[in-house]
Amino acid sequence: WLEQVAGADLSSCGTLAEVLAALAAEHERVGPGGWVQGWGLDYNVFGDRPLEGAVIDGAVGGAPALITFFDQHTALATSRALELAGVTGAVDFPVASEVVVRGGVPTGELREMPAMALVRGAVPKLTAEQRLAQAAELQQRFNAVGITGVHAMNGSPRAFDFVRELEARGDLTTRTVIPFWQKPDTPYEAMLEQLALRDEHGVLWRGGVTKYFIDGVIETGTGWLVEPDTEGDGTTSYWPDPEAYRRSVALFAGAGFGCTTHATGDMGVRYALDAYRDARAGAGAAAIEQARSAGVAVPAGRHPLGQAMHRVEHIETLQPSDLPRFVAERVAASMQPLHMEWTDPAGTDGWSRRLGPERVARGFLTRDLADSGALMPLGSDWPVASFDPRKGMGWARLRRQPGQPGATPIAPEQALTGLESLHGYTTANARVIGEQRQLGRIEVGAHADLTAFAADPVTTSADDLLALPVVMTVVGGRVVHRAEGW
């Protein structure tokens, strides 16, 4: 979380001029020689002009700067930042990632996380104490809008140590799920070592889940599509060898982990569903038998807190033939309707232009998936979008910005009801990690994770949700937020 939200919050900047002004202010704040950082940048502010670090050079006075786009899959670096990171030309990556060059010279555009990491590695690091303090403050912000639990999606065994320390200090105030992020270059031996950590947990945190990226994002042509996008991109997986992804899924699924796969494109969604199907059909058992025969101690039975489901994250466009597979193969459709915030109903935005009208019409099919009976956890994928669940429920119900009744909704026939959106933020999220008896409900014997609103969020007008006061937030019976005056 902390690396991804360093510096200026650019998420409210609707024009390039506003972005440059915010970066200039951040440059003044950090002072001469300091790194300028920002996050939440919208692709659409660039219009038709290329994504180049030179665009922001002037605003930051030639200082090193690293600015990430809202989806956290693309970044812009200034020439000074590239110099400090030692990036002087094209780079060969073991995954679908790119340092964009023109005439042999880097433009500053960094596509996907490995390319971004080259420059991020040159940014001065927070101390351990700073990280712990910032994590505690961040959770208080979560609690203030009613959040009782989060999924910290890009985790590792070291993240277990971090959250264990937070809990020991009394600063863990959200129930936290930490999936292990499996990358194309994660060694097989490292995966085997992680199997033994499946059942690790504290009072408010747990493992037992893995995370994958099978593709990138539609806007830059890295989303994996059945047919190329309108610019001829979108034909490859994030994993150079997609079969290696499938083998990793089989290994972890066979060991009783829940697997979650980022897939924005329709081919990415299909391939993830195929991998989950194969894992259940025998590939998982075979992978575990092979691991055990090599002497690996694989946990038996289920996770003590509950067996997490497999799920696909995002599902921004979907082939009709794959829609019923979520129910048939017991896979959750994890959705973020408020990601439509950057979509123009007229189709002028980068996401729509890349997909074309036919695939846009199959975008964010929340109504169709709900009617199919699919389990649909809802969320924000923060820091991609606002973590406020009131805004997320509003988007699920309206398919437009809450509080702007004059705005044109995007495929309004795909809207969810007030009750469905509440289920998406409560019972569905509990079920997807196998803790439906302890979480997501108010009853005797369940954990006391409670959010008290000033009025019923189901019957409150969706346009009024953002103004609905969060009176109190309780996690494990402990009051972690109480609004003034209540």
C-alpha cells in the first residue's frame, strides 16, 4: 500500500494542467533534490498526446519524479529519475513488461510492474518505523469510512512479519487477508516453501490465498483479449509461458489455497477459469503428489479459519460463453464497478477506444453475473479507486458517479440493487475467504465486525450514499472509529 500512495494524490485531477500544478506543489513540498512522487493519474488527461516523462519535467524543475497511473500498471518517470535508476534504453524482462523507447531513448513510460520497479528501486525507502506508523494511520482512514477488513493483494511471507508486528503493537485495526503474489519469475522452490505457510494467521490476519496477474490493463494494450484490440495489441499473457501460470495454480489449489487472478481481458478471464477447472479435475492433486514425493510437507485438510474460494478479479470484458462458468466451476466473480469512473459513455476514453463497441457492451457485466447466480464480492482495488464502500455501492447501483444525477449511466441495465450491493461488500466477501459463519453478518457467535451507518444504506438513495455518516466502526468487538457527536 505505502509505496503505491506516496506523494501527490492526482486522482481528482481532470486536466493535464491540474496534474502539473499538483506536481509543482509536491516539488515545492519535498524541496530541492527530493524525489517527486504522485499516484492516481488518469490516462485521459493526456488526450492524444503520447505518455512521456518530458511532459512533467518542467513542473518538477528537472527533479527525479515517478508518477503512477490510477491502475498501478503504468508509470511516468522523468529523465533525472531514469538516470538515477540507470535506465538508459530498452530492457528485456521475463514477463510482459516494457520500458518504452523511441529512437533508442527511454520516453519515461513504464509499462507493468517490473519496469516500474526499476525506477521505484531508486526512490529513498521509508524506515521500518515510518512504514508501521503510516500503515496504522492508513487503517484509521479505512475505519473512518466503515471498513472492517481488507485484502492486501500483493503479499509475501515478509508481509506476514509486518502485519504480525502491527498486531503486536495494537495497531492492526482491519481484519486483513494477505495473498502470496506469484510472479512468472517466482522460483518453484519458493512456491514449495510457501505451501507450509498456508495456515498462518493471527487474531485479525490470515493467509491461505495466492494472487496472480494473467494480464495487464486494457488502456495500454496489455489486457489479454480473445481478439486484438483496435490498435492490434492485447494478444499476449503477462506470463510469457501461460502454462507455467496454470501449473502454479494447480500446485497451490491442490494444497488448499484459494487462488485469485487479475484478468481484465476476456482471454485472461477464460484462461483463469480454465486453470481453476484443470486444478479441480486432477492437476492439483497431481502437483501435490509430486511435491510430497520430493519431501515437501504440504498442509493437510482445510485452513483453520476457512477454505478460500478461487476467484477472478476485475472481469472488465467477458465472452458470453464464459459467463455461466463462474457458477458451474464454483469461482467467484470479484468486481469493482467504480472502475467505470474513467469510462466515457460516448466511448471517447482510452479503455473504450481500445476495446471497440462490441467488447465495451460486454463490460462490467454485474447484472448478468448476479442473475447467473455467481458469487460477486465487490471492492475498490484501492489505490486504483476510492476505498470508500459508500462510493462503491453507489456505482454498483447507478453505473455512474453518485451525487451527479445528471450524469449518463454506463449500461444501466447492468445495475445492482441496494441489497445486492450491500451483500457484495459483506456476505460475499466473507464467503470468498470461507469465513461466512464468522464474518459479513450480525448474529450470535460471529465476529463483532460491525459498521454503523446513520441510516440504512440499502434504502438510502444511491446519490446520497457518499453523505451518509458512518457513526461507528467495530472490529473484533473493539471500537476503532466513532464519529464526533454520536
